[in-house]
Amino acid sequence: MKMPPEEKKGNRKIIATIVLFVALLALGVGLAVGFHRQLDQFRSAMSVRKSAKTPLLIMHYYGDYGFDEFLREGLASDASTALSSENRFEWACTCFAALGNENDSMLGRNYDYTQVRPLILFTDPPNGYASVSMVDITFMGIFTGDLSLQNRFRLLLAPYYPFDGMNEYGLAMGMMAIPQADGGKDPGKVTIGSLQVVRLVLDHARNVEEAIALLQNYNVDFSGGPPIHYLIADATGNSVVVEYLNGKPVVIQNSGPWQVATNFILSGRSLEVAESTCSRYKTAYETLREANGVLTPAESLLLLNQVSQRHTSWSIVYGLTSGEVRLTMNRNYKQVLDFNLDMKMNR
């Protein structure tokens, strides 16, 4: 049976109206999403404030900073977010995990570098885990504490530049310079920068096992230097040092309730050789061994003081179970800044 011309015309109008409505709805949703992200970016930029009596900046990033989109493509072939190799001799960071007290385990870390502009960053992405991390904003090209509108919006890239941090599941991570590393060039893998490795783990790993699994999926670009390795620890008492050798991550598991890493490659070295290689490593390792991996936050800061250098810019202790963060700037261990991350296990 043929449809009357009037009914055909009416149906076409209905279909056209529906198509138009769907298109307008999609446009409205897109505009709403875009507006919401811009609003989050504005709130994030305006959240930056200065800490009293210290050079520290404090920032809360609201909403999505596009890291999942970045992970799909990785770095452009001509781009690098690796650390600068300038003043390479002054890289002397120390990192340790003190895991002997399951109710108060922690990761301690000294960031030893000159001409630093530090920022503590709180993030809570919609598709990842909330975290707190430290950023040296000089690697973003910001060399002053000037909070002009331009600098505030430049700081929206801060989530891509974490040097250490801890997430809401009690997984923490620090990085240290070493003589060499090879992050691989597997064409089947996305390539990310050495600092985005830290963001990847903080955003998407709840424990060391998940972190190791994630790292298998990416090449790491160390171009520009220096090469680095990572110490990762979690609230369950596990820790690893991850080094990139021959294009693949090599994992060194903790053998006791503590682990230490400084500025030499641990793979293939005995404890005796490791302790003779670096005095800071020896001091930290022996202190943790004598304590069987049990240190209070105050004792952890004391140990960081003992292994600090003339150019230690910050010392930080992450409470993997408590969510407490204790931070000192420029070796002023009498002035401790206290922060807190709301942990999943404490809610």
C-alpha cells in the first residue's frame, strides 16, 4: 500500500526534526563539557597560593587534565619532557621505603638540585586516583614565584611534571638520576616522558604489582637526560626499584621491609658493592636495617637530614597508610609543613 504524499512529507519533517534535535543536543553536551573543563581549569589556576615563609607553591587541580588522552598518543617524535642534563653533577637524590610498620609505612625522599621552584600539587582526575605530588616548576620554564595570570595558567601543565608523589591507595614513588637508562623504542608501544611515568603510576596503580604491569606497556623517553630510575612502594609492604636497561624495565624487589635507591644502577650489584658505591645509600640502608624498616615520620625526616646535600631542595615523607605528608624546604628541618591526602582505606 502506498503512503499518501502528505504522510510521507510529515514523516520527513519528523525525521528532520529528530535529527536536528539530536545534533543540537550533541552540540549542547559538547559545549557543556567544554565549558565545564574550562571552568575547572580556571578554578585550578586560581587555586595556586604561596606558602608562608617558604618558597613552596600549593595547587589543587580540579577535574580532568587530559592525561588519558595523552597516553593514547604519547610524545610527538620531536618532543621531550625528560629532565634537563644541565648541572648534571648536582643530581644527588635519595629515596627510601620504610615498610616495617604496616600501620605506619612510608616513603621518604630528598630532591637534591639547584635553582628549584617547588610546588605541591593535589589532583583527583575523574578516570584516575587522587594523589599528592611534588613538582619543580623550573622544568616547565617558570623560574619565579610570580603568580601572574600567565604563570597561573602555565601551571595547568603541572600534573605532567611530578618528581615524586603518593596516591589515595597508599602507592608512592620517587625518581633519581643514574648514569644510563634505555627506555626502549618498541613501535608497538606508546612513548612517554620520564616524568609522565610517575603520573601514570600515581593515576592508575593501586599497588606495586599494578604499577609494574602498567610500565610494561610504554617506552620511556630519557632524551635530554639525565637517565633515571624509580623507587615504588605501597601500603601492603611491597616495594621495587625499576631501572630501564636494554629497552625494558628491570624490577628489583625489596628483600626486607625496607628499600633504598640513590644515584647508581642497582641491577647486578651486591649489597656490599652498593654500600661502597654511595655513602648516602650506606647510611640509609644501615639505618633502616637496624630499625627493621620501622621509622616514625620524625625519624624519617631525621634520616633524610643525615643524607641531605648542600643543594637538597626538599625533603618529603609520605605516610602510605596515614595519608600524612611532611615536607621541609632547603634543609630547614625545624620548619615542617604538614599536608594530608584522604586515603581510601581511611574513609
